[in-house]
Amino acid sequence: FDRMETGRTRSLKMDRGSAMMMNYLNGSIGSIMNFNTRSAALQTISTINFLNMRENNPIAAAKAMGNIKQFSKDFVRIMNSDMLKQRRDGLSMNVTELASAAEGSKNPIQSIIAKVLKHGYLPTKMADSFAISFGGATFYRNRIKMYKKQGMTTKEAEKQAWLDFQVLSER
């Protein structure tokens, strides 16, 4: 209940035993999720979050995908955007990083495990980026077309479509 009320995973008034139990639970969740391909596969379902019944309905999205050249450009733009790079942040890992994590810790083994587990979410993070890029590419292109029909210039339409895409993907 404390988590729901405060939005924090740890209570400030936790005793030593409770803190140890939270460490155990958080560690077990990390172990289960580490390189969990099911989680990554399920993440791709969020591609459909970008469909609507207006300008990016299933038929319009299929047409946008049919223009492979433009779809590819939009997909790559989104995948390489600062927004998605930030979502995937922290995916690089090296031995020096592990050593430094262990060196500055009271519990070096736990620090190394934490670093490894952090990087174990790579498949899920990549699937998240793929789903956003794949679904977002049709949304972005169809939203540009909608704004251009409403009289915006191409530049204005692209800017507004990108903002709309960001709001939707964050939600």
C-alpha cells in the first residue's frame, strides 16, 4: 500500500529485515527478466498503440507501410531519434565498468550482479524501440498527410506530427 500511496518502491521507514526482503524481491525480478525473450516479444504488441480510427486507421497504416521507401526512412528516423536513444540509454557495458561498480561498493558481488541485470533488459528495450518505430512510422507519416490537408506547410506538418508522435509514445 505504501508503494501505491507514495509512488516509491522503498519505504523510508523500512527496518533491516524489510530492506533485505526488498533486495531479494528486486533481485529475483531482475533474474527472471534477464534476457527474457517473452517480455521482448510481448513488448512488440505495443505497435498497435499507434493505430486510431482517424488518419492512421489499419487501412491507412497498411498503405503507409506499402510505401517501403518512405516507411523505411520514417522507421530509421524514429529508431535513431534522441527520444528512443534515451529510452535505450545505458546499454553499453564493459569489464572496467563492472570493476568500478564493485570497487566502490560495500557489497561488490551485489554491485556486479546489478550491473549485469541492468544490461539483461537489452532484448526488451530493443523490442520496445522496434515497436515504437514500427507503429510510429505509419502514425507519423499519416499525421503529416492529415496536417498538410488542413493547410499546413510540409515543415509545419512534420514538426506537429513529431510532437503528436512523442506525446502518444510517452503515454
